[in-house]
Amino acid sequence: MPVSAVPDTLTLTRPDDWHLHVRDGAALASVLPYTARQFGRAIVMPNLRPPVKTTGQALAYRERILAARPEAGQPGADFEPLMTLYLTDLTPPEEIRRAKEAGIVALKLYPAGATTNSDAGVTDIRKTYTTLEAMQREGLLLLVHGEVTDPAIDVFDREAVFIDQVMQPLRRDFPELKVVFEHITTRDAAQYVASAGAHTAATVTAHHLLYNRNAIFQGGLRPHYYCLPVLKREVHRQALLEAIASGSDRFFLGTDSAPHAAVMKEASVCGAGCFTAPSALELYAEAFESIGALDKLDAFAGHHGPAFYGLPRNTGTVTLKREPWTLPESMPFADEASIKPLRGGETLAWRQCNVV
Ligand code: DOR
Ligand code: ZN
């Protein structure tokens, strides 16, 4: 591409984050403003402790999120959380009608034990079939953490095995259910989603686009690069880049920004999650630019997600400028703790300058 064709300013449809963890309480107040200043809406994950299992709990959580938004008149004051429920073996089918009427858009399937706060998750997907039927009927989406939990399966293979063992039977049995394969990390998942038909889509994180598994071991063990599904080999990262470069509307933005206090990450047992909210769009811009696909970023971030969820696009815009800046290494988090964002202390090439 000639140098003159590379833009220094990117004005994007105000995007949405289709996969986000904002926690609760003081942690929620610390992290929500980072997302609200970039994104119009976000799909909020329900893996609190205890999990958000009922419509009533989701509506109460929504109020706490609204209360944590920037003040009226400030950028992000109009941010809208899109609520989800945590699917369990025992979620009653009747809950789905209540959820639909309350504006809840999706349920999240965590295979029990797959990741942070997933102990109450699904032990066997067949136990949820009557609830999935109700979701298919009511038009609620199923959001999937796509990893098997069998300890005999290598951690790096768990997503690929999930496709064979769970996704394919699920698609066969519920062809009209809209399913989002969250935070895909492998060529297997990218190819599966591309070929699975119009009711299957995927979110892709910035960190899985920017890094392969070497990042976890660069000069020593790097806990801030540890997330689930774990970073994979370079061949898989390349497949994710190809998927977004294709411009297919079945792939869209979902940061999986997952805040954990620095003391929890830098510990003998490190929680899974990369905190990317403070520079989410900037990191995606870097990934798209690395493959000469900046022209595909707007649709990936602001068009494909609403189309799949059946929601209108946001009306405003955000602007990114090519302007080097240093992301703080550490930020305040909850009660006197600190948090380290991914790439903290490093220089980023793009910087958000305004929201209109
Ligand atoms: O890295 C992750 N962190 N993956 C998940 O699935 C959960 C998340 C969290 O809640 O911290
Ligand atoms: Zn997540």
C-alpha cells in the first residue's frame, strides 16, 4: 500500500464491545469508565461471584452498572450495558420468557470449571436442552465459552475438541438458535465459524490478534498475558487475522477485557484475564493496521455485531489519531489495589481523541 494511503485519522461508527467483564462494587466503578468512553454498548458477562443467574439479579446488576457510568455531560454517560444470564444445568425454561421481557439479550454457557467463576456452569449441555429450546423460540442468543474441561485434553487443544464434541451437535439440534463462539483462538474455530451458516458468529479479542503463546514466556513468565482460552501458536493467530481481513460479518469485536487486581495476577496461582479496556480500540487498530486492513475495522467494531444481535447501529462516532502515547503501567483498582493493563508502560501508535 502506498504510504499516502495509510490514514492518520480514523473516524469509526461508535463501536460496541460484544464481550466484556466489568465485575461489581468498587472494581466496577474503577473499570467501567474506560469502556464507556470508547463503546456505545457492551455485552456484560455474568460470571460474578455468585453468578448472575436470574432476570432479577441481572436487572439489579444493570442498575449498578448504570450508576458507575461517567456523569451526565461527560463522554460515555450514555453507555448502555446489554445484560446476560449465566446458564446452569438448572436454568428453568420459564426464566427465558422473563428474561426476554426484561430486555436481556443472551445466556452465557460456561462449561463447569472452564475458567474464572465457572464452577456453577454447565456439566452436560444436554441438561440445558429444554432451556435452549425456549431461547431458540424467544430469540435469545447463546454465548459460548468454547473449551472442553476434560483434564485429559491438552489445554491448547480444548477449543478444537469443543467444536467436535459440543458445537457440532448443538448446531444440529438447534439450527435456529443464534450462537456466538466467544473469543476464538484457533484456526479450527475460525474455519468452523466461517462455514457454520448465518446463525453462528464469533468474537475476536485484540490480544488474540496481537499475540501468540510466546508472549506468555517472553524473558520469564508473564502473567498479564495469561487468559482463557490461552494464547495459541502463530499459525492460529494468522488464521484469526485472515478471518478479520476477510471482512466477513460473522466476526466482530469482543475484548474479553477481564480485570484482576495486580496482586491476583502476580501470584503463585494467577487468575486468567487480560485487562485491555483502557486502550481497546487502539489495540484493535494496531492489529488491523499490521495486516493492511484498517478499512475493515469500522464494520468489525461497529456494524457486524449489531446486525447479528438484531440491534440498530450506534449513531455517533469515535476518532482515533496516529499519535504515540504511553499507556500507564498501573492504574487504581477497587479499594486501594492497583491493576496493570495489557501493554501498560509501553507506547501505543493510535490514540482515541473524541466521541461525538
Ligand atoms: O481470561 C479470561 N478471564 N477468560 C475467561 O473466560 C474469564 C475471564 C475472567 O472472568 O476473568
Ligand atoms: Zn470472558
